[in-house]
Amino acid sequence: MINKKVTILGSTGSVGTQAADVCRKFGADVVFIAANGNIKKLDEQIREFKPRFCVAVDERAAGQLKIAVADTDTKVYAGYDAMCKLTEETECDLVYNAVSGKNGLMPTLSALGSGKTLALANKESMVCAGDIVNRTKKEHNAEIIPVDSEHCAIFQCLKNGKKRELKRILLTASGGPFFAKKRKELESVSLSDALSHPTWKMGKKITVDSATLANKGLEIIEAMHLFGVGRDKIKVLIHRESIVHSMVEFADNSVIAQLSVPEMRYPAQYALTYPNRCEAVIEELDLCRISKLTFAEPDREAFPMLALAEACADKGGVTPCAYNAANEVAAELFLKGKLGFNGIYELVSEALDGIPDIKTPSLSDILETDASVRKKAYSLKEI
């Protein structure tokens, strides 16, 4: 049993439900849950975990949920601002931020601003405002435990040496469903093809990002901020088996890797039990059954979203935020059947053209950039 009070933001999504599985396994006290508006799932979670508070960001859903759970002691609130406020005010030991996309940024700042330990599954917080997030963490003596499988792996591997001994981070990627295909071949791929991930079961948006390698681009930027390294110290490797979740190479050319089955409940468990290790919630890794582990260089010509993310990382300032905003719009349009697969890169690239060069952005600069780039991306599709 883990005697911790836990908040789960994005509790009805892929990562959030797996974090809930881990809390169930270890008997953690889930005191606050929040999600957009999946009333059925929130109802189930309220009745199982009996949280003190619940927020449905969608106000209409919140009204319906209040009626549905009126026989419980859980107080239901509505709206994004309520989620951020309760994240800050609710007493707990750990906040899982599994909110999707840029909407995870303000809850991240709320958690860290109140000195809490943050189990971060929302990479966009770091991509959009990594410097501000790190400054908030430092000012309030808070802590971040990464829940992305790759960054959880790096977090663990780095404990085997000093920062000055680090040579480079080896960030692994599955390669998605279109590994080894050329750009011309990708012109006609379907949505169902893009959502057929070979090793991971994830939400639709992140699955599309995995197919374009945009997700790996976002993870490069996230790693730069989480671990305080330049992009020159991060190398991406395609690893089809998704068993080696990432590696760290030290100055003596030794490489430390973290391996496990591809299962998001593991990093969720690591965050909950940290700094200790407990009985597994995932199956044992059978290396004999796997028999081989392969690695390859990514094809940046076929998957230009990776190279574009790297260029944005090098430029810094508001550019990574703009990349994320344009990519969120492009992925949404692709999921709605309004944009072809190769059109994702074309739209994002064009939306980034002419964005302001703000090297040390304030939070308002970031939010304004996000809004303006989204508006531009939508307008480009309408032309």
C-alpha cells in the first residue's frame, strides 16, 4: 500500500486511466480528478475512488455530472479555471498531469506553483514554456517526475552518473506504423493506417504524432528542458520493439538503458512509488521471447516533422510553442479527414512562417503565440 494523496488530471484519457489503475493497485487516496467531459467514466471513477473534488472542464457535462453523482460526497465543479485552482489548492502528495496538449500548461504551473510533486505526462508544458516551468519549480521547491516512457527512462538512467559525465541522451522512437516508407508512399495513407500503432495503445492525437514523428520532435524539446541539455546532446534512434525506452551514454562510452514491456502503467507506477520500487503492475520482460532488439536512424526526409521540430528547438523562444500549436491543429484536421497525412507537415511549416522572434518569452507571449498560430493554421486550411 502507498500512503499518498493523489490528483489525476485528464483522468478519463489513456494515461489518466492507467494512472488510476496504478492508484487502485497500491491503494493510493485519489483526492481530486479532472477531465474534459466523459461523464460516464467520471461517474465510475467518482464511485470507485471517492475523490473529494471532481472537475469537468466542459460546463454542460459538469452540470449533468452533478446530477448523476448527487448521492456521493464528491463536489463537482465546472471549467478550466476550476481545474487549475483546485490543482493549486487541493492538498495532495502527487499530481498526475495527463491533460492533452497545450491545455496542460496552466495546470502544470498550478501544481508546481504550490510546491507539489508533479508526475508529468503532458509534454506540451515543457515544449511551450520549459523555462517558465523550470523557474516555477525552482522558486517553489517543487519536483517533476517524468511520466512519458522515454523521459521516465532517461530520468532513471541519469542516476548512474553525474551531469558533467553525460555524453548524450539516446531517445528511442518506435517509428510508428509507417517505418521504412518513403514520403511519396505516405501521400495516400488513411486515418486507420495512421492509428494502427505497432506497439503502443494511446490516444488518437498522440498516435498520429507518432506516425509523423512529430511526437519525437516534441520529446526532444521536452528532454532539453527536463534534463538541462542542448539538442546536440540528444540523438534519436528508431527502435521498433519499444522495449528500450531510452538510453544515456556517459563520457566513458558506457550506455545505460531502461527496458520494460511497452506499457504506460510502468512510468505511472514509478512516479507514484518514487524513490522506492514496488511489486510490478506490468508483466515481466521475457528477453528470450523477444530475441532481438533493433535500432536505426530516423528518415527525416520521409518524416520532415522531426527535422522541423529540431530546427524549432535550435531557434528556441516562442518557436517550439508555435510548432506545437500548428501541429495540434494539423493533427485535429487530419483526424477529421480534412487534411492528408503529408499535408500535416505542409500546414505546420507554413503556419510557422513569419512568427515573432521572441527569445525570452513571458507567459503572455507564449499564450498569444499559441492563439495566433492556431488561428493562422485554421485559416490556411480554409484558403
